[in-house]
Amino acid sequence: MFKILHLDECPANPMERGRGEQIKLINARLGTDKIDVHLNRLAPGGPRGKLHHHTSADNVYIVRRGEGRLVLEDQSYTLRENDVVYIPAGAKHSLSNCGAEPFEIFEIYAPAGKYFDFMLDE
């Protein structure tokens, strides 16, 4: 189904442990199992994300604003506005806000829906 969404009109949902909020955009709610797109807004000083992987879903981050810390396998990377990150299926990763402002990233998963999983690695 064709859809046009406006970010400022989409509801924000709180993330667990006070990490921030998530705005769901394209997902199974619209009838797609092929792709999931959402905006994560991580709060400054919030807890880091849990180390995890996705068995068959590739992951893409597009940094909208702020500064964050990505841990991928055993390496740590600083992410900033306009960075685009590709995380292949199976790679262990976590993300946190390491700045004084909200850290916003668009996050894309493919495939999504019934093919998507979240496997904790800690």
C-alpha cells in the first residue's frame, strides 16, 4: 500500500529503560515484511543499548543528528550527523548516545516482519 508519512505527525513510543523514543514509520503495520524503517531518538545520558544481533536481517543506520557510540563486534566507532552505517546480518552490535544532545538515527531492517529477530549477546 502506498503511503506518505510526516515525521512531525507520527507518534513517538518510549524505548525500554529510558533510552529515548522511537517513531515507527514503515513496518508490518502497513503490511510489509520486506523492510522496517523507524527513527530512534536516544536520550543524552541514557543507558547504552544491549549487545545483540539479527540472524537474517541486515541493518542500516543513517545519522540525522547528534553523536553516538556504535560497538560492532569488538570495535567501537563514533557516529555523527550524515554518517551511514551498514551492519550485516549476524554482526553483534549495540548503540548509545555519547553526546549532550539527543542522538537521532533512522534505522532500516531488511528483511523485516516474521524474518526479523533480536538475539541478545550479553
